[in-house]
Amino acid sequence: MSILDILKYPDPRLKNPSEPVTAFDEPLQTLIADLEETMRAGPGGVGIAAPQVGECVRVVMVDVSSKPKIKHHGCLILVNPEITAWDGYAVAREGCMSVPDYTGNVIRAVNISLKAQNAVGDTQEYDMEGYEARAVQHEMDHLDGLLFLDRLVSRRHDLFRRKTYQKKAQ
């Protein structure tokens, strides 16, 4: 397993649409393991998509289980994911490992139904809500070459520079 380099905006590769996964082979398993290690190495990361590490295949990983009181399905590996239904909309702040210096307000569906394959190719279906649904939608956008910057409510009023914290001198 390796911690992979995250592509940063404005890298043009982040705009490339991803190809469906057709082979559930050893290279895919290695990519999935590397994605998990990379996601867990980042500060507060709850998701990652293969295009963020330069692999234009339809694979995302989402794990919001570290967030207290959030309904979730554990660590999800979603291959060739497809949203089959959605309901309700809400605005919330999002950040991204590929846009490390900013956060922004984005409108997303509150509830989604999702169909995806797992790491070995078995089809799974999920009903998600709230934060987990938002995280999945965010990661799936990467598969289509979209960043949260493309979905801001308003570029003028809803993009915020991240605060940076310095260690206190002792």
C-alpha cells in the first residue's frame, strides 16, 4: 500500500471524465488499498475518488464513520456508482483534498439511493441520507470531472479561504 499524491486544482486532469471499471483484478485491488491509505493519511478526509490520484476510473471510497452521530454504512468502496433516486436539497459547507485552501457552500440532495459494485464486482444498493449522502455525491462528482467549485451556490459569496492554524510558541 502507498500514500498517493493528490492532484490539486487547477490540474487539468481533475476535469477528465472517468471510464467504467471492467476488470476486478489485482491492479484494481491495489488501487483501492492505496486510495484508503491516502484518504486516511489526509487531515479529516472522509472520501476520495480515483481521479484525485490521477486514475481516471470510476472508483470512490467514502467513510464517515469517524463523525459522531452520523448514520452511515461504514467504509464504502463504490465501483461504477450510479445515483438512482434523490430527494430534498440542502446547502452545506464542503472542502476537498484537491482544493486544500478553500471551502464552499454547495447544494446537494439530502437523500439518495445508490447502486454500485463493490471491490469484487458484486452489485450493492444503498439508501443514504445527510452527511453520508453529501460525501458520496461529492466524490462521485470527481468521476465526471467536477469539483465542489463547479457547484458553488455563488462564487462571490460562498467560497471561503480555509483558516490556517499555527502552533503556539511554548
